[in-house]
Amino acid sequence: MRQLRSLVALAVLCAVAWGTPVPARAAAAPLAALERNLSAMSSRAPGDVGVMVEDVATGFSTGVNRGANMPAASTIKIPVMVEVFRQMARGTFDLNRMLTLQASDRDWGWGDLADAPSGSRYPVSKLLTLMITESDNTATNMLIRLVGRAHINMTMRSLGLRQTVVGDYIRSDGDIRSLRSSPQDMTTLLLDMVHESLVNAWSSREMIQILAGQHHNGLLPEPLPPGMTIAHKTGTLHDTLNDVGIVYLGNAPYIISVMTTHLPSLDAGRRFIRGVSRLAYDALARFSAWRVATQPIVPVAEAAAAPPVAPDVLMWESAGASDATAAPPDAQPQLPRPTPQP
């Protein structure tokens, strides 16, 4: 069971835990409305799609085909990063460890490192940044070689992820189906990062910092207000287009994972992902604004006795529900500053 990390969420949802179903009377709630909208959009979507959206403060989630096993493309680089940080936490190596580029590491699908001379050396810190922010395939292969595919897959299983598998190195001309995941698996990883429980608190903060430096911002971030902090990772290969990330909506972050495959064109996938991103933002903005405006801060002792009423149910049943469309706070949280390496 997941622990609620927010005092506000604890005050309102004291009995709600990870995986607890939303009560039946929440049918008119904004996340239920979002699910209907996502279902309608997905029924018209090109190819096969999977979506999951989760509000971090309350743990409420919705989606379509959230557990579907789908090609991960470059979103698989998040599990690779997780394993790198896990092994660093165990003391196997550190960010300054130098790796030597080998011919077998090269992949020209994306990234400039493939053009570097054999024997070039790079620290783990540089390779992590290139792998995530530039989606450099060669940097990724160097890190996979360092930590081992078997270890990545074992760690994902230990975290309860059943669909996430690194079946090969990153090969743009290879079998795209060898890199697998699901919206739910990706959401789980990102949620653990936000809660600073993925590997450890320092590692979680560092991984978010790297994801927030993403240079490929034409999918989830594109339809959202400028200046928002979005820590995310895209993935594209052949007929697959994905984007998964943490959206910092004021002080109420949410997780969104959108995966598409068997697309007739990548443009069709882009339109779908952008449309889902805007739907989620609008729904979570209304939800967040209502909670901030109406929910008091209740001491923990009092919260323990509070009835477990879902805030989105209260939102639509309260007299002030008409104010739910208030604009979300403009202020964006500052990402944690890097701390000295342990």
C-alpha cells in the first residue's frame, strides 16, 4: 500500500491507499470525466494506444489500456537510468567512472556519440545526460553494457513491473518489439521518483533533475502553458511514439504516460499524445484548484478520524463546484538542487 505523502491528501483521504478503487458515487468526478474523454479519444486513435494519468497528492488514477504490453522505444532508457543509480547506491561505481566507447556500442538511430572515435572515454554522468536529454542510443548502449541487461530486468521485476523488459541493446535497425513496457509500469517508476523512494531520495531527485532537462519537448509539453517544469522521456522508432513524465502543476504534480504503436504516421501519434496531454492538464488543473481552495489543513490527529470521502466527489457535490474551473497556480516548484554524491 502506498503512503499518502501530502498532509492535505491525508486530511481528506486518510483511508485511501494505492490501488483502492474510487467509490461508485465518484462517477461524476473529474477523473471519471477524464476517463470517458480518454476512452472516446482512444477509440478514434490511430493504431494501438495506452494511457495512464495519476494525481500524486491523492493517488487517484485513470487511463485506457494502462497495463498493455507495448513497445517502449526510448522510454526504456528510464529503466536503464534506474539501474545505473541502483548500482551506484550499492557502491559498484560512481558518476565519475569512465567508460570507453566500443564499436559494438554504436547506434546511428539518434545521438552524436556514434560518430566519436573508438576508444573515446566518457564519465557515467555525461552518458546519463546524453541518454535522457538527447536520447543518445550509443550512450545508452554503453550504460547497458556497464550495468548488464539481466540486472536491469531483475530490478524491474523486483519493483513489481511485469511488462518492462530490455530484450536487447538499442538497435535502430533491429527488432523494436524487444524493448517492452506499459503505461502503468512507467507511471510506477515516475511516481516512486516523485515520492523519493526509487533507489533512495538522492537518486530520485537526481533522476528527476536529468529528466527535467529533456531537449525533445514536442509531445507532452507542447500544448501546455510555457514555463512549466516537465520531467519526461520520449520514445520513437518506426511506427511507435511514446512520452511519459511528471508534470509539475503548481504544487500538485501528476504523472502521465502515453504510448502508441502501429501508427499510420508519426504525425498521427503526435496529435494523439498532445491531445491527451491537454485533456489531462485541464482535468487535473480543475481538480487541483478546487482542492487548494476548499480543503483545510487538518492536524494529523484529527485527520485520522476524518471520513474517507474522495475529494473529487466533494468537488462536484459541494455548493462551490462552479468555481472548479479556476486557473491553476502559476508558480512552478523549484526542482531540488543536486546534493553532493554520497
